[in-house]
Amino acid sequence: MIIYVFINIKSEKREEFLEVVNQMTASTQDKEGYISLNFYEDTARPDNFVVEDENANKHHTQTAHFNTFVKGMSEFLCELLYAEAYDAFKI
């Protein structure tokens, strides 16, 4: 499964957001079920990010770790985040 989360953050919260993102990325390295977690900034729109979360199963989205991250994002957001999830397989 691959999840894409589109985030538009408050400019004044940028540095704090980046710290949380770095901690989140580092803490997932040893979590079961994670394949990769990447954050990308939109070069055309400052303070807009895309999270690419590739994990081995849907159970990941029900973990305390994932839910804490999602709930913690509210203080940074300018608008509701938008997410898309896809089942994926290697060809």
C-alpha cells in the first residue's frame, strides 16, 4: 500500500513542522511494516508538502504511531489535509 498525503502548512510553523517530519522519518526506520517514508516539498508552492508512505499492509494505518502523527498535524495545517491510498505491487 502507498499513501500520499497532501499538506499545506502555516508559514510560521514551517521549522517546527520540519523538525516533526525529521523525527517521524527517523522513527519509522525500525517499525515493522514500513518500507519507506518520504516527504517532498512542492517547488512551485512554498509550504506545501507531499508525504509518500509505502508500507507492507493496511494495518499500518491503524497503529498508534500513525494516528499520533495524523492528529499532531492539525497545529501545522492551513487547511484539511488530503490523502490518497493505493494498493501497489511490483511488476
